[in-house]
Amino acid sequence: MQRLDSSHPDFRARLEKLLAWEEVADEDVARSVREIVHAVRTRGDAALLEYTARFDQVTARSVHELEIPKARMQAALAALPQVQHDALTAAAERIRRYHEHQKAQSWSYREADGTLLGQQITALDRVGLYVPGGKAAYPSSVLMNALPARIAGVGELIMVVPTPHGVVNDLVLAAAAVANVDRVFTLGGAQAVAALAYGTETVPRVDKIVGPGNIYVASAKRLVFGAVGIDMIAGPSEILVICDGDADPDWIAMDLFSQAEHDEQAQALLLSPDRAFLDRVAASIERLLPTLERAEIIRRALDARGALIQVRDLDEAVELANFIAPEHLELVVDNAEQWATRIRHAGAIFMGRYTPETIGDYCAGPNHVLPTSRTARFSSPLGVYDFQKRSSLIQCSASGAAELGKIASVLARGEGLTAHARSAEFRLKS
């Protein structure tokens, strides 16, 4: 794990190099994804069956056989051990309660002459949820993507989840039951994204696709964007911890591990003005890392993109945090709420000494689908607003049309668009 010092002349250059991440431009992957998307778009269910047999080793005579009935989802929920059932439903309730605050409402106002102006909020008709499968199961992703969509008023929610060798994860199905997902298909990869984007004989076409996936899923989402909406193209997971040095170094080491264990390209950074504290965290990392099941993944991530960074003071740490614009930011400092007011760019801000990022991943309430790769400079966490649309409302009274028509006519003729001008002028004559 690198050690950096903000006082060194080459610090900024080294930091920018550490932060740089671009999705591997693998032409073989891009070509394969284009072929898969084209095949599903043109051959529908037949292509889905072929790719599912090839990639997941699951054979079926029809895509209908790959759909999981709602009764199966409810059975999975009912069969959960009580401790898992309670944790899942408690997390769902907290996520639901938080996102209820995000729901936008339509509004309008009338001007003195009777002209009405406003905004009408409507939900998307149908949304596709991609849930990863294979290496790990992600019931938390089901809740974080499906519940905001439900609160927004989405009419139908279609979930796809790969089941390599036909192994279905009951916790994922239980989460789908809790979130009231309408239909679940055991499909994955670029073929599942294509099916959601364009529809097949069995899989309905959706208006937007949300949810994380591997490089094939990300490439497919990028390819189909425009025909369908997408949430984001997410990069590796990130955590930035700012600590004043007054914390248990074991806690901080484990917080860094919590994101590094996602994959070898994940990033974990610690900023502190206390050199001795950084030394203690480094010692905790070496002592605790061998105790973890995913130790090799964590070590590779820390070696490639991790760093312990000494800064002059907390003011500089905040300045650097705004430059880094991390996905997850922990403020392990006194008066964390006050320091948080100075943070302009972060996906989620975890304040205080008792708020590990893990709480946000599962059950705090706010969404864990967050902007990565410095995109928090201009984008936001997934939320109810991502499943709602805004339509402008305009209704002119006769007197309003007379006044606004004159303005529109002048501007339209200034642009050389005479049909626009005359359309407004015709109303003036009446």
C-alpha cells in the first residue's frame, strides 16, 4: 500500500495517477457484446436460450422455463432463517422510509392573466433490474434498486439474475419478494441487458435498466443507451477515510478492507495529519489482512490503488476530498457534521466515529448505488427521482397568448423561423 505526503513536490502528480481509472478498452469484449446484443435483438428468445446454455450451463426449451414464479419468491422469503428474514425486512423498511422523502410532486401556478405554468411528475412504466450472480449474491442490490422504483410508482419491475449451473440464491429471491418485483428471469450478461432493452417474445421491453454488473453488462448498457435509459456506468468501488488520528486503527483498517474486498481494482484511501496514526493503521492492515477470506483480493487492491496519505491538516484533507470526489467518504473526526458542510463532491458521507460505510451498504436507508470514478462531481446517488419523469405544463389564456405571442414572434423571426413566428401571430389576430 502506497504512502504519500501532501508536502512533497510530486504529490499531486502521484495522486492523480493513483486516482486514474478507465474501464479496460477490450475490443474483444466490445465485439462480443455487439454480437450478443444484435443476436438477441434479431432472434429474441432463441438467442437467449443459446447464450444461457453457453455461459451459465443452463438448458431450457423455452424462456418461460427461465422465469421464476412469484410463488417461488414468496416461498424463499418464508423459508429464510428468522435472523435473515428479520434483517432483510428491517433493511427494506429503512430503505423504504428514507426514499419516501425523495418523491417529487407535480406543481403549477397561474399568472395574473390566467396563463398556467407547471410541472407534471409521472413514473416510468416499466423498469429492468439487473442483479449480479455467480461469484456472489446481492440481495441488498435488489432492495436498493427496486424499492425506490416502487416508491416512484413504476408500473412494472422486471428483474434478471444469472444462475450459473442453475443455482438460485434464495436470499435474492426473498429480497425480490420483499420489494414486490413483478417478474424474475434467470438470465444474465449482455444477453439479459439486450432482452430488457429491446424485448423478446417472452421478456418485455423496459424503459430503463438499473443495477450493477461485470464488464460485459457495463458494455451492453453503454451500447443500448438511447434505446433505453440506464442508471450509470459504474467503475470500481471506492472509499476515502478522513481521520484526525483519534480512532481505533483496527476500525479504520477494516473500513478500508470493506471496499477493497469487492475486486482488485477497488480503491481505499486514508487521509490523516497524524503520521503516527498512519503507521498504526499500516500495522493493523498487516495484522488483520491474513484473517480475511478475501485477503488476496484485498491485498491486490491495496497494492494497486490504495494509499495512506499524510496531509497538513483537516482543512487540506477536505480540499483533497472535494478533488477526489469519492463514492464513499468517511469523516472520522470531531464535529463531523460541521466538516460535512464543506464537502461538495461525494456519493455518500458517513459522519463520526461510529458510522462505518458498511452500514450504508445494507441498512442505513440511503441508496448504495453511488457515482464512482470522480463522477460525484456532477452526479448523484440512485433515488426515486431516477424513476420519475418531469413534463412541463403550459396553458395560455387568450390575453396571455397575445402577450407571449408578440415576444415569440420577434425571437422566431430573429432566428429565421417564420413558421414559428406565424404560428404565434395567428393567435394574435383572434
